[in-house]
Amino acid sequence: MKYIILIFSLLVTANSISQNTSIGTSEKLTFSASYTMSGLLTELAEVTMETNTVKTSKSTLLRLKCTAATYSKWDNFFKIRDLYESYVSLKSLTPYLYKRDINEGGYEKFMQYKFKHKTNTVESVKRKKRSDGTTWEEIKKIKIGASTKDLVSTIYNIRNLDIHKAKPGDSEVFTIVFDNKEFSINVKYISKETIETNIGKKECYKLAISVNNSDVLKGNNDNLLWLTADKNKIPVYAKFKIAVGSGELKIKSATGLKN
């Protein structure tokens, strides 16, 4: 459960800058998150992804907000209240500001990135709560690649890629920054597949994901993502396998779509 947002982001990572043709300014996607417990796949939490515009003194940005929360009946077992958000260009979805504020089983952590694209750096702020209730803060400047993105903006960027041009077996390597480190992700296009979802029967692009320099995801072709094969490219289903188990994400509802 601790890695739900990270895993979901890894399953949909991309690093190409493209024009935003798929993401609306008032979109809301809701998912159920399930995890294997005692050999049974159990629905434990809800994940939401929302967009809205935010005006600054210089421009208007698109806010990409992602939250995860365990259902109340599971809070005594392991309570999760996570918030991830990225502020990006309306046209290219290039990230400028990223925030992560998590509370997972009493473990609290805050991360903030300010992207400086001219110098290919990130100004990072990390805050964590000590066992005595006090907090400590760490400020760093991190060198990143020209195409490196944060977790949330990567979720949305892949939906602007021309996946319809890919052939089965085609793959690329992409980069994200998480906990002040860059991760190399391999994304392989498998095929088109039609599946039943809570928003109807959907023809989808099926992708397989692996992480080259991390042990977050396990197995070959065990981490899969299905995106609708239309102009919106909605993530409707994902399967993941980690060191301590496996799980699924299934879409529950989708509103405010651009197309």
C-alpha cells in the first residue's frame, strides 16, 4: 500500500514533450486500489486524479492533483492519506512545481521540487517528522536530465504520446525523479486489447513496465497498464508486483474529459 502512487506513476511514465491534446482542465478520474492480503486480492483504498487551472502572476498553469486514501474500515490497520500534485504548462505539460505530502501508517513526509529548466536542476525541499513530534528539513539542488519529470506530470504526459504509431515489442527508456533520485524506466508496447471496465468495454493499449535501477517493481511483464485507445488515453486498469506482494488499480469513474 505504501507504494501505490509511486507504482501507478511508474506504470505510466513518459519523457517526451508534446502538445496537450488529451488532458482537460476539469477532469476527474477515480480508481479503486486493491492489494493481495493472505492470498486474497482485497480492495483497500481509493485513488483520485483531478485537474484544474491556477493563475499566477506570469501565466496560467494546470494543476494535476493525485490523492490516495484507505477506506475508513482499513484505517486502523494501515491508514493512508497521501497528496501528490504537479503544476505544469497548459500546452506542453512541462512541470514547474511538484509537491508530495504523505501520511502512511503514521509516517509523515513532505517533498517539494521547483524545476529550473534552463539549468536542468531541481530545488528540493524535504521535511520529515521525528518520533518526538518535531520536524527536520533538508534543502538541496539536484542536477537532472533535460527530459526528467516528477511523478504526477509523467502520469499525464504519456497520454499525449502517439501510441497508435507503436508496433508490438517497441520500447523506450524514460526518466523520473523521486526522493531526490532519478529512475530509469523501460516502457514496452505489447498490443491492443479490449477489456471490460466500470466505464464500459474499452479497446486499450497494453503496456509492460520495468524499472532499470530500482527494485520497486518485480518480474518481467508482471507490471502492466491498459490505456484507452482513443484521444483521451485514460488509464483504466493496472497490475503491479512488488517485493511484498501484488495489486491492481481499476477505474471507477471518469468525468470532465477533454475529448
